[in-house]
Amino acid sequence: MSFSQLGLSPELLRALEDAGYQTPSPIQSKAIPACLEGRDVLAAAQTGTGKTAGFTLPILERLSREPQGHKRPVRALILTPTRELAAQIGESVEKYGVHLNPRLKSDVVYGGVKVNPQITRLRDGVDILVACPGRLLDLVGQKAVRLDQVETLVLDEADRMLDMGFIHDIKKILRLMPRQRQNLLFSATFSKEIRELAGTLLNNPVSIDVAPRNTAAESVDQSVYMVEKPQRMALLTHLITHHQWSQALVFTATKHMANRVTQHLQKAGITAAAIHGNKSQNARTAALSGFKNGEVQVMVATDVAARGIDISELPNVVNFELPKTPSDYVHRIGRTGRAGASGQAVSLVMPDERGQLKQIEKLIGRTIPQASAEGFDFTRAVPETPDEREQRPGGGQRRQGSGQARNNGGGARNGGGNGRSGSNNRSRSGGSTGSTGSNEQARPARRRRRSSGAGSADNSGNR
Ligand code: AMP
């Protein structure tokens, strides 16, 4: 299948050629024709599958075929959980639409930055709006934008939006749009809540499932190290230096721990930067661009901050702490092994995280092989019962001195590639003015935590 068979205009095909894309990814081959037909779509796809082009291209195609009025009401709305993901999608819309004549106007709005420039830009009209829910509602409240002409709605990373407590904002936004519209829902995982949302939102959708649901990417080499708390920092440094990892994305459960890990790595002479919600937008942007251009070897992030980061060929992901929500494990390791490249996901598991590990293994439907590193004796960390040892692949033999659980041969997989390209995530919103508005995620998360006591690892106030 080639892009030219998908029903896209020569202008869009030219942009794809500019981008160097040769063939559509599986999600694009399925989503683009369905979207062009005007069908609703329910797609199970992680970041890295090419899903952004999967919904952006048909939106551009459909809107460019319609006559452009003088006033430019929002005709396509793309909702996304985080600021950086919104920015990333906005860039894609611009990139793919660059040869259209006349051009379609697009804009990106999220919190944590001044609202007035956004209001000014929206006044001139916009065809395609990429938005985080909190700031969008602020803007609607200030009458800066109307949604009553929206023809296509995209909920991107819908699972994350629900995890972050955006469901009420999403419901409010849905009420502001015409009933008659096209709905596209993209989600990496499918919880009961997502299925319920899909059930109420979508009308006879085309279902697309490019990666088995809740299944960790096959191309990712996963392993766990059983470790006592005091050893974690030393083990992390050992893994990075001993195996000469060119780049790694390290996940922590809290912002505080992200800072501590970063400082520890810096003291060990490793260039590291933290990215989380307490960092200013400038610091986050600088950390991410340093990581993208290879100046920063290790980026330490919380789940929300790293959400949707698009870094091609990122060779290593480390779970310094396991996520509280098993599906976050799938999201985290989805940062590596993308676009057919191989990747390695290493989890450091403390004794009190063993329950979380079991839940993750249940979700992904496999036992993650256990690894050990030379000089680190973790046998005391998690005493296995003989039964459990039997159940481990290879009869529970812990691998020694390899630094990775598979394909080891005693050597580390360095991944070869450099982490490149991309963006990160964490957005703010809330305050209708000012550059330090309340947090786009934290606000609903706090609300949710109060009401239900539930929440993903990211939703606690210190994540
Ligand atoms: P996404 O899953 O939308 O975040 O896309 C992941 C990455 O794949 C982005 O860097 C895109 O530029 C890239 N990409 C999207 N579609 C294609 C394609 N058909 N061929 C090659 N790269 C692609």
C-alpha cells in the first residue's frame, strides 16, 4: 500500500514526501480511508505508530475540500492530555498542511502560558484547533472560541486523559459541539472507562487495533532487576556506564525522586536532566531539546511529563520505580522500540513493588525475565518461592553479569541510536491568565483524588 492509494491530495502527498515517509504505517492505512469516508474511528494505538498522521492527514484533506469562508470557525478539534503532546500535534498539522493552497489555519492552546496571546490569535479564526481540555474551557468561558461548528473531534491519548481526571472537562466540551460530527478516539489501552466513553461518543465506529491491546511492544526487550532501595541509584549508574547506554529515559514516580536521581547521575559525571511539572516550561523545553539533540544522555521524568514523547530510536527506558497503574508500564516502555527499532526496558523492582510487578505481568500477559548485574547481589531483595522460580522463563535462572535479560551474550545492547526528535509532555492550565496557571493535569487530578481516592501514579500531587 502506498500513500497515493489512500485518497490524499497531491499537496498532502508532497508533504509526506518532504517528511521522507515512504509507506503508510498500519494505523495510517486503516485510519485514513475510514476518516476520509467520514466514519467514526476507535483506534488502539500507542504513540510511535504514526497515529498523529493517521488522523491529521484526513482532517486536512476533508477540510481543504470544503469552501473556506471568511470567518474561520473551528471545524476540527483535537483534544490531547498534555501541553507538549498538543505542541507536537500542532507541528504535525503545520508540517502536513504546508503545501495546501489555500492554507488551513491551525493553532495550539494549553495552560501554563499567558492566555491573552491565545485569545488574540483565536480572534482571527482557526480551522483546526489542538487543545488541552482545561485551557480550552477557559477560552470558551472567555468567549474567545466557539465549538458549535466542529465537524471532527479527535480524542488523542484518551486513556491518559481519563487517568488524569479530564472526563468532566471532556463531557463539558462535548456539550459545546454539534451532535452531528465525526469522532475519532485514539487510546493505547482500553479500560472499562474508555470503553464506556467510546460507547457514548462513537457512532458505528471502524475499530482499528494495530497493537494488541494492553500488550507491551514486541520489539522491546524487557527485564527486571530485583533491588533493595539503597542500591537503586548505584545500579542505575552501573547500568548506564557499564553498558555505555547512548541515551536513556528514566521514570520515577515523583518529581522529588526525579530531582534526586538527576542529581545523583550528574554527580557520577553523567549528563542528566529532569523533566516534571515543577519545572518551568523553559527548563522543560531546554531539557527535552538537550535530550533530542543528544547533549543530554539521561532524561529523568515522571509519567505525565514524559507522556507522548516522540523520540525516535530511543534505546533504553528505565523504570527506576514501577508505575502504580499497570497500563502506565505499557506507555512507558512504548517510548523505546518504536517504528520497528529495537529497544530495551529495564525495571528496578524493590521488594515492596512486587505486587505492582505482578499486576504489570498480568496485564502484558507474560513474565518479565529477571536480570542481575555483576557486583550487585539482589538475591535478598525478593525471596522467591521455589514455585515462582519454576514459573520464570528458563526455570528461573537469574541471568548474571549481562545487564540485560535477553540477547545478552554478556554484552549490553546499546541500541546504537541516539534519542532524537520529539517532544515531551506536561501541560498546565487552569488560571485564565498569567504564565503560571495551575497545572493542566494536577487540577483535575486533585479533584479526582479527593472524590475517589483513585488515580494513577501521576495523579498524586507530588508526581
Ligand atoms: P506518532 O505515533 O504519530 O507520534 O508518530 C511517531 C513518529 O513516526 C513521528 O516522528 C512521525 O513523524 C513518524 N511517522 C509517522 N508516519 C510515518 C510513516 N508513514 N513513515 C515513517 N515515519 C512516520
